[in-house]
Amino acid sequence: MSSLTPIRFTPVDLDAMASAEGRVAVVVPPEGKMDHGARRANRLTRGALARLIESREFARAKSGQVITLAWPGGMAAEALDVVVLDSRFDAIAARRAGAKLAALAGGKPMLVLFGSRRRGAELALGIALRAYRFDAHKTAKEGEDAPLDPAPVTIQISDPEAAEAALAPLLAVAEGVHMTRDLVNEPANVLTTSEFAERLRAMEDLGLRVEVLEEDRLAELGMRNLLAVGQGSDSPTKVVVMEWQGGEQGRAPLALVGKGVVFDTGGISLKPGAGMEDMTMDMGGAGTVAGTMRALARRKAKANVVGLVGIVENMPSGNAVRPGDVVRSMKGDTVEIINTDAEGRLVLSDVLWYAQERFNPEGIIDLATLTGAIIIGLGHENAGVFSNDDALCDAFLAAAKAEGEGAWRMPLGKAYDDMLKSRVADMKNVGGRAAGSITAAQFLQRFVKEGTPWVHLDIAGVAMIKEGTDYAPKGATGWGVAALNRLVADRFENGD
């Protein structure tokens, strides 16, 4: 797993600034008033910082922006980064500032003069989230150095002990995010269904109870929808169950259910070749569930949460499921498979039903890179949110907003559900081109028992992106781990 950047808090020591290597950062509010750290930087650079503050560039700068003075005279550092930050900045602003500093650092050591400001832990979280790279399969060329471990970051702050204590649970979230990114970035010839299951089984070391259900057991349970998706592949289909029992004994758990298609060719309904290489990310829902379970275990969450992921590969072969086939689900309903590329809902349907039959959960949240239609509707800024329960949905949306993760509620309704009617079976697995993400959610709702609060998250647009975000370089984002962790903390811990 990728390593987190080593971050430590120390008491303010302005004398360390002159000899610090790599990059040094100071914070200046938009009005330009310098604190002790900024004044020392100004003296070392013989007034260069003051000239910057008086410049037109600084006058145009907005809160959250970082302005760099390269190779500042009087300092050993190669750059002095000036963070423009309002005096009353919030947690999200602190994280984004940290992330911008990490992006500029490029793996170099960094010293941040934060002084008496609050939210030093949030600044550090932003650094930890953005300082990520996936280079496991890169080989150093002749004459080049091999990739180094992440360089250390030192944050000078008035109360380092309090900042360290506040950072500990946040680093658990960062670790979960990094795990999710690693899984989603991994190529499918490495992250096979068996390898995926083994990486999840390894989390038993964190105190999770992990169980892997193999194909024979899935057949006994009647998970024919799930097994149909994987029958064209040589890789065995699996379901992995991860249990965290940190809450009140006997209390029903929150269930997190993830789609784990390690590679999706579309099956017999073969996808176009262009862009198919991106389908290594079609296990993003399962990756997010895994990262969330890691975060909860790492911070020893006082809640009962179970994560269930259906792990499968969707391939064309002489044994693959065909368009027009009818399959009976674990629930007992029959499904006419119109399009074998609408496979994620088949995977989730059986795992959703199994989660309810076995755990009778207090609520269910499923995550899947389910439809391209959600990208057409919401782009890459928001995940689609569908729900049968306003209270659980509103709690998730509030958690996502608090963590700076975009999410937007979408509608459900009978007219959309009617689009799934089949001539030969109880339902078909697609409802046509119109409202594709909504009819996919309607399909899943048919496998949610009456009275069970449920939220479906279509993360196709946010799990992996072509350009960097505030908190992640281009590639896998780890979207959802922070929001789900916050939801658990806000709604399922502390006796709620």
C-alpha cells in the first residue's frame, strides 16, 4: 500500500527557517498583515515578502491561493510558499491549502509556519491526501533515481500536542483513501478477483472480521445474478464480508455494499475498444467500501459496520451470459438480461439481498461505478445519490458537504420503475436510454426490503478522473471514504 507522508507538529522555532531545505510555507491573510513567521521570512529575504504583499499580484489573490517566491535569498529552501488565507478559515479551506502545498512540494521536504492558528490537523490532512502517487509499476530509467519514500513535512504550531491528537483519526481516513486509490488504480492483471479478496482478508490484522465466500457457497445461496456476470471469466467470482464490531453489542450494523467488477469488457454486449482500458476502475464501489472499513478500523470507530463487496470479472466467452437470458436472483425474482454491460446492478442485487438476509442492517448504502448516464447528468463534480429514506439520505448529503465531496440527490418514482417491465421475466436489467442512471437505481431498489433505509451512490463520474482535483492527482480519487466515515461518526456513533 502507498505510504502516507510523514507529518509532525513541533513548537514554533523561527530560527529553523533559514536552514530548512525543500520548501518553506508561511500564511498571510488577504489584508497582508504578517505574523511572526512571515516577518522572519521577510527579514531573511530582505523584504521580498513585503514587496510581494504590496504587489498587484497579491492584491488580486483570493483566499486559498498560494504564491511562490522561488529560490528566496537568505534561505536554504528552494521556494517560499505564501498561503493566502482568511483569518476565519474553515476546515475545508485548511485542507485545500494543505493540498495545494503538497501539490507544489512534488515530494520535497516542507516546513510550514502555522503559528497560533487553529485547524493545523486539517491542514495536515490536506497534505496527506494530496501527497499521493501510484508508481508501483514504474521502473527507473538508467541514470535516474528510484522513486523515494514521501519526504517529511514539519508543521510548526503553538500547541503541537493538541494538533497531533486531532490528526490521529484524520490520518486513519487518509489511509483509507490511499487504499481505495491503490485498488482503483491497480491494473486488472494484478488486481484479479483472488488478489482483491486477499488484500481485503489482510485487514484482519486491523481487527476486522473478514470472510470470503467462494463460488460454491454463492451457488448454494442462490446468487445467480452475481454468478451470471462472472461465468464468462476464468477468474472466480467471490463475495467478501468485512465486519467491524466497535459499537453497542447487539445493535444492527450499517451495511456498506460495493460493486467490485475488476474488469468490465461489457461481456457479449462488448464495449467499444476506445477507453476500455479505464474499466480497471469498475471496482471503484468495492474499493471505497474497503477504504472506509480500513478507516473505521484504524480509528477504532464506536459503531457496528459491515462491508460487503461482490468481486467479479465481466468477460465474453463461450460460457458468458447472453442478451436475452433469464436468470433467477437470490431474492427469487427473475431478470431478463437485455444488456450484459449492465452488469453492476446484477452484482449488487444479490449482495444487497444477502446483506439484508444475514445482517438485518439498520441501513444500507451501496456504491458503484454504475452508469455512464450519471456522468452525462452530473459530470465529474458530483456523485448521484438515490434513496428511499430522507433521513439517511440527508445525513449522507450533510456528511459529504462537510467533507467537501460533491453529491447530488436524484429522483426515483413509479414511472421510472415501470420502464423495467419485461415480456418474459419479472423485470429486465435495463430500462432503455432515457434516465439510465435512474432506472438502474430503480432496479436496485427492487432488492431492498420494505422499511430498510437505503442510499445508492452512483460514483461513475467521481471515482477516477483525467485531471487532478483539490485532494488528488489525476487517476483514482478515493471519493466517498471521508463522507462515509463522517456519516458513521455523526449518525451511528455516540449512541445515536
